[in-house]
Amino acid sequence: MRHLVIDSASEACSVALLEAGAVVDYRHEVIGRGHAERLVPLIAELAGGGRADTIVAGCGPGSFAGVRIGVAAARALALGWQVPVHGFSTLALVAAGAAADIEAAGGALVVMEGGHGQWFVQPFAADLSPRAEIRSLVPDEAVLLGDELIVGNRAEPFVALRGSGRAVPTLPDARAFLQLPAAALIEQPRPIYGRAPDAKPMAPA
């Protein structure tokens, strides 16, 4: 069975075709912004136009716009191709990208940019299972967490601020889906925002 894997929740735009435990084709670009314009063309560049038997999409947390773009694209393609669509946590994909380091260290803390002066954090065990829920914390609170190995796009600032630990700078890479445990799969993809919406409802008149 061929899988199309999509993640656009960070500054990276990453897509891969996977089959029988191997990478058939992939595209991975660090673009910062512009995921809406770049994601579908990247998929089209893949072998066979990216056509797959099932689609899996990174659901975040990360960039609000990037998360929505990735999930919406996955749903639209699944509808057009009449194939199943599932999701996964982007933080789990980041952990999977450093699977060997995390296994050797006995676990790690994934730290990703959360916007608004906060970081998304989640600890993972050596087998890549999450040890706690995703949290959105200001850096001074995040560095109170105790893991020695720090993985993600804020790993280096985290280690510098705390003054200890080992940083493994990592962005979500669709190819790392091969390392994700089966339990990481989300049946119905929907955005994981990681914190409350920025907009607040209007008070009643």
C-alpha cells in the first residue's frame, strides 16, 4: 500500500510517498511562508503525481495557517482520489525524525516554535510514545522540564537558555513517518492547535 505523507505545520513543507517500508519519492523544502502556494505543486512533483492508496497529514501543532493548509489538502485529495485519510501529531513526527537519538537517550523533549512568545513542548519515551500531553509554554517555564535530550526547531535556544542538555535541531520530515508507532495515527485528521484560539468571543451586549 502506498502512503502519501504531508506536513506543513512548520517552516518546512514536507511530502513523501512511502511503500513497503521504503521512501518512493519525497520533497522537503524549508520555505518559512507560502505553504498554500507550494504544497500542492510539491505533491504533484512526486512520482505518479503523488497518487497513493491512503493519505496521512500532520495535524500540528504549529503554524495555524500551515496546519489548516495541510489538513485541508489531505482531505481534498482523499475525496478526489476516493482513498482513506488519517492524521498524526507534528510533534510526534519531529520525534520520529530523531528516533535513534531518542532511543539511545531513553527519551527526549520535543520543543517547537509555538508563536506569540511560546514553545510547544511534549516529552517522548524511547519508543516514541508520548509521556504527557502537548503544552504551550513561555520559554522560562519550558526550561524547567527535565529531559537531557531536546529535539525540534527550538532545541538550541532551549538548551542555551537552560544552560544544559543536548540539542538536536529537527524539523518535521515526511519521511520520518516510517518510524512512527502505529498508535500515533489519528483516525480522522483535524487541526491540533496546542493552545486556545487567539481571538476571543465578543462579550454579550
